Amino acid sequence: MRRLLPIFWMLFLVAQIAFAQKNYTLTSPDGNIGVNITTGKTLGYSVTLKQKEIISFSPIGMEFDNANLGSGDVPDKTSGQKTARYNALTLSFGKRYDVVFRLYNEGFAYRFITHLKDSVKVINETATFNVNPAAAAILQETDNYTTWEGVYVKSDAVEAIPVGKRATTPALFAYQEGTKVIVAESDLFDYPGMYVKKEKAGFVGEWAQLPSLAVPGSWGNFVSVVKQRFPFIAKTTGERSYPWRLAIIATDDKQLLTNHLVTELATSSKIKDSNWIKPGKAAWEWWHDALLPGAPIPSGMDHRNTVLYNYYVDFAAKYKLEYLMVDAGWSDNYDLTKINPRNDIRAVIANAKSKNVGVFLWCVASTLLKDLDNNLDFIQSIGAAGLKVDFIDRDDQEAIKWFELIAKAAAKRKLMINFHGCSKPTGLEKTYPNIVNYEAVRGAESDKWDYSINPDLHVLTPFIRMLAGPFDYTPGAMRNKTKETFKPTDPGLPSGQGTRCHELAMYVIYHQPLAMLSDSPSAYMKEDTIMRYLSVVPTVYDEEKALSAKLGEEVVMAKRKGKNWFVGGMSNWEERKVSVDFSFLQPGQQYQAEIYTDGANANTDATAYTYKSITVNQKTVLPINMAKGGGFAIVIHP
């Protein structure tokens, strides 16, 4: 009998654990995606697509200084929700925490909501994404927590990626049958940004620990550089919601081009009156070193003065550009209020306003934050429309707070914000729509230094980075080069890789509410036909459709603004043919289409293009040839 007692208790404990474990299922509104949720010993999920597993069991949880969530817990209450967009399930674990799961036709998301007392320290979070080991991966790999401007690295199989390899999010995984899974996050407040790190079975989330010591350093000695960190990732209130963790799912590459789950999951706008927020295009001097060949005034970086910037104002006004972006040099990098005496920025702004042109001013984030309210009061007092805030270069908890702090304070003064040297967006631009763009992309600036910004990368970005939100690629290069003729240029007038029409298409395809015309006004003013397009192409749209898409190969999109449609197409370094189907147009109506396509010799002269205007309707199907690194742009109006 004594020998039987230990066996009895062992069986009893096993039975109790089995009894305690509960499983839940959730399906998408269209029934194609399913999530299986397991509670008990380990909280976790798995995802199926048409009943085939695409993410195997993946543990989730949170470790606090005084509590562990997700291990050994079973919910005492559940509640469901059905909407036209998603099905949701909330698991409540006593009065301590909830976990909310949402399933859309386009993907899966979950978040923790805690009801803990006082402040807490988040030691770590468990967010696992056990994607198929045989899936290919396209990752922006990184060995630091300071940059989101790398190139994408392709791996043939997840299982071949070394353990410990870290990447930024969004991170894309491509399955052999064509399914794509993109790991991302949304609604990030008062918490560090998520990376993914390879483990033996798949990927786990990783976060920068909270800095305990940061000092000025890096470029210009004005970047806040972390030297020491606490042994935890966040210190925060015990009663709060944590960021959404996403797995965006697509069975057709076109679905990725119009996926906005990151934005949809974000907190609604906190700005009641947003009529003063106006997206638009901007003239900008930095990329082309302020050089104005043939202009009647001295130009170049050594001549950035009142006369030169008024020349840019006149250019913007002539071509109906909404803004002028004034980059570094208008004030002291370490004191915003010390204006460069060579440039009467107040006079430039006043002149611009008289011609319906707003002015954005560049500044260093650390300088702005030294005295945020007084600095913003100063920017408001001189009449600027907004700020380009640069060199944040971090996404730990402290830095993430800066984004909201700046956006909120700027909104009070009706100032727009363009973040540069920053981490990727996670929907904050929905909460504070005065954020009109982010960088967090390897943009056209790299054409000055290396070969990394090319059509191969251009047709990857919309499928990965663009899912996070808008990005300031700064297109508009007019010295277009083939793969064989391109060379980086700095200082001087740089070139862009790919054809002229490839460059034009970016204004339709790329999501950029504040879009630069990065090249010299002198180059644009030689091309009346090109400026006819750049003057009218919008930066935000009312409707969008993906017409053709192959990951890393081609992108064709149509977007509507009012009654007008705009179509853009881009190819990688391969020459290809596409057919543009105009079935998105209203039936029974005739339209005029202004069409910009690669010239017959664009494979050797990337500036070559053709322009024609034809009548089209809903039944029109137009074959178009794209050169190597080519593209096209179409303006359609009734």
C-alpha cells in the first residue's frame, strides 16, 4: 500500500494538470485562418491556413519582477466578439491579466492587458513565432538596436539561419506553396520595439533593455548613445495594454500591398481637429547638395542663404508643391533658437506663406528634447509648418516615449512631424496624425555612398517595410542610371538606380504622406512633361488597388484621389512585360490617360521615356514593357 501511494499522487497530479489545461479555437470571418490557443502549463498558439498548420505551437507570456503571466494559468472567464472585420476572443485570468486574440482575414494578432498594482518592471516577454523551418526568409538583419535602414537578406530556409541572428520587424517568411507570413507589431506605447531572433525551432521576440546610462556621441556628438542598461526591458504601470503582436498572412502577393493591419490595430486619433494637417510634396535641397546648375544665383552647400531658399520657394510655388524642406544648417545643431545669420529663416517662411508654400525645418532630436516646449514654441513663433526630427537612433522604452512626447506637444502647436533616424512606425501616426512620415528605410540618400539602393530593393520594400506604415524614401532622382552606369556620388549631384519612369512610379506605389522631390529644381525645370506629372500626383489617396505583384520582382498599383486615378509600376533589374487592366474604372465612362513609359533604349539610357495621352475606359487592357530596373506611371482623369 505504501508503494502505491506515491504512484497514486503522481497520477493525481498528472490528471490535475491535464484537467487544468484548456484549449480554444478561433477562426477568421472568411473561415480560412484558424488559431488554436492552449492554456495551462504553457500559454501559446498555433495558426492554420485552410486547415494546414503554418505556425506551429508558439509559447507567449510576460515575466515581471513580481509575477509571471502565461505559465500554469487557466482562464476563469472568456468572452468573444464578432465584427465585420475580425473575430476576437478574450481570456481573463482572474483579476490579474487578460489576453486578447483577434483573427482577421488578413492575419492574426494578440496582446496582453494587465491589471497589476502600482508600477512594475517587465523583465522580459515571450513572443514566439514558430514558422515553417522550410520557409524562405527575407530579413533586415541587425546586430544593434540603433538602425532600421539596412538592406534585406534572403535566406532559402529558416532552418538554415544561424541561431541568435537578429532582425528588425516587419520580418517576412515565404512558404513554398506561395503563402507569406509577416511578423510585425502595432500600438507601441511606453515599451521597447520588437525585433525577432532566431532560435532552434523558429523566432522569438527580442527587446532592447531600458537604458541606465546614455551620453552624447555618434555622428555630430549629438546622438543619445546607450552605454549601460538595466536588467529589464521596461518599467511601467501595472494597469495597461501592451503592444499587439501580429502575424500578417497572405496567399497572394497583391494582398500585402494593401494590408494595413498595423494601422488598423493602433489607437484612434487623439487630435480632435486635424484640418490643419495637410500632406503634400516638398522641394528639398540636401540630396543634391543644394546645387542649381544654370540658376542665376550662387548655389551649393556653402551658399545656403536667404536668396537660395527663396529660389526653392519660387520653384515649389510654380509647380504647386505644398512644402519646402529646409535641412541641417538653418540653425545651430545644439540650439534650435540660434538661427544661422546667413539665412533669414523668418523671411523665407513669410515669403513661402505668401505663395501658399509651407516650410519644414530639420532638427536634432536630442536638441529638441532638451527644452521641448520652448523649442516648439519657437518653431511655432517663426511660422514653420513642421519639423523633421532626426537622429533618434533608438527604440528602447525611453526612446519610444520620445515619439509620443514630441508628436503630442507638436500637435498642441499645430506642427507636423517627419521622423528621421528613427525606428519603424507601429501606428502612432494614426493616434497622432500630425506625424506625416517616418524614415526607417534604406532610402535614396544611400545613392550618394553605395550601390545598395537599387530596383531589386525597391520592389521588396512595399511587401515588407510598407506594411509597418509610411516611409520617407525621398524619391525623385532625375539623373537615372542603369546597373552598369551607376556610381555613387558624394559630394555633388547624385544619380538614382533604375529608369526615369521607375522613379516616377514610387510616388504612386510608396506610402509617403510627405513626399520629397529630392533632386535639383534645375533638373526638374528642364522637363515640363515630367513636372506635369509631379505637380499633380497626390501623396495620400482615397482608394487603392493592387493590380499585379510578385515579391521582389514587380509591383503595379492603382490609387484614386477624388475622380482621378494614378497607376504606378516598377520592375527589379529584370526586363518584363505587364498588362494593365483598367477594370477599376467606372463603367460606361471615358477617361483620358497620360502615360509615362520606359523609352525603347531605356536599357542603355535610363533617362529615356515616352509620353502619350490616350482615351481609355473600364474595358481597356494596356500592355506595357518595363526595361531593366524600369517602370511606368499613368494619370487618369475623366
